[in-house]
Amino acid sequence: MEVSRAQAWVLATRPRTLTAGAAPVVAGTGFAAADGVFAQLPALAALAGALLIQIATNLANDYYDFRKGSDTGERLGPVRVTQAGILPPDTVFRGMVLTLVLAFLVGVYLVWVAGWPVAVIGLVSMMMGVCYTGGPYPLSYNGLGDVFVFVFFGLVATATTFYVQAGFWSLAAILAGAGLGAMSTAMLVVNNLRDRETDGAAGKRTLAVRFGDRFTVVQYFACLAAAVAVSVAGVAAMEWSPLTLLSLAGLLPCVPAAQRVRGVLAAPDSVDRRTLNPALAMTARGVAFYGAGLGLGALLGTAGPLGAL
């Protein structure tokens, strides 16, 4: 595959997945604005930090999956630059380190703004991003990838975005993070369902490998249901604006994705699992719409006649 150097690095960052890093920041910022504590520079720094940590995680995944033999020529998903020979492994590793350094520098500013809790959260987030596929006990190889995504791309990212602007924690932002964690986990579920056979052959014990297709399909629908439940609970029990139900627009692109996911059960041994690649992209759009709906709904719910809904 012939690509330019710049195109190779864009591929390595996996831009279609970056909604998982951006959406929690959008939601957390919307809730901060609704509470009257919006702060532009900390919000932008939170976005930069979240995206840099996700990119570093993606580069680590690219590097370590290749080193461990998980990414082979039989890969069904989008191109991995290390496995495809587009970038040398050591170059990808150095890119990961540089990205982590940039994330650290952003974190220094956020620590100056919001204090030591951000230092702890930032360092743990960077460490866990590398340990997702690297280290002596890689999370994704031991069935813990789903927990990692739910916690760090949901609860932590959303709640911390609010905190760096407000200086205090918000139960509303934490609950919103649970919804976003569920949506981002749905992305991972599609990925693991697609790669169940190749992951199993490589010794990667994801939940899909451990429990099979039927469990994984149910898990996908459960993640979507959990996201809906969070939005409804926020309005019903926490006095969120009804406009936060705009987040349910995130389910729209997940409808055709769910059909593809469910279709695996019709012929699990013969289905071409590459058909799940569009389902992954659809679910990523769902994450973006869900996060934007939460943030925009929270903000609009405090403005003018819309706030009286």
C-alpha cells in the first residue's frame, strides 16, 4: 500500500475512532456551561489531552499487537501501519512516546489550573493507555478492554472535563460519562466481534473470544440500552433538561449497525466479518451524536424559553 508519510501517520491515529475521545469532552463542557462554569482554555486543553491520549493508545495498540503477533495478514479491520509495513515498528513506538509527551505537557497546564487530582488522573490514563495492549498484563488480551473503555472513555473523560473547568466534581457529569462509556464500549464490542476468530488464534482473550458471538451480540445491544437508560434517568431523576434527550440521536446510526451485528448469528461460521467494518464506523458516529446531544441539550436547556421545557 503506497501512501505518503503524512497519510501514514493519519492512518496510524485511526481518525474514525477519535469520536470516543472527543465526545466526552463535548458532553462535559456542555454540562459545565449549563452550570455557568465554562472555561474556554481548560476545555480546549481537556480536548487536546483526551485526543492525544487516545492517539497514543492507538499507536501503542498498533505497535504491540504487531509485536505480539495479533495483527497478521489475515486482519479483517482497517489498515494497521505496522502490520502493513507502512511504518517501521520503532517509528510507531517513537510516535507513541512523542504523543504521550505532548499529552503530559497539556496535563501540566491542567494541573496548574485544577490541582493534583488531575495529575493523578492524567498519569493513570496515560499508563493505562499503554497497558491496554502493552506491559506484562495487557488489558485487551485479558478481557479487560471493555472495562478500560467504559471507565476512561466515559466516566473519567467526562467528569474530569467538567472538573478542570469548575473546580469541583459533578454527579451529572459522572452519569453522563456512564452513557458515553456505554456507547464507546459498543464500538469496542463491534471490533471484538469482527476479530473474534483472529484474536482467539493469537491468544487475545477478549470477552468475544471467551464467551462467543451470541454473548457479544447481546453485549452490543446492552450497551445501547444502557446509554438510553442514562439519558432517561438523567431527565427523570436528576433534573437534566429534557433537551438532553437529543443524545438519543446517537442511536440512529446504530440501528443499521445493530442489524449487521445481529446478522453474525445467522451464519457465524460463514459470514464475512469484514461486513462489520461499516458497523464500527456507524457506531463511532453514534458516539459523536450521543455526546453532542448531551452537551448541546444541557446547554440549550438553560437558555431562553427552551430552558422552560
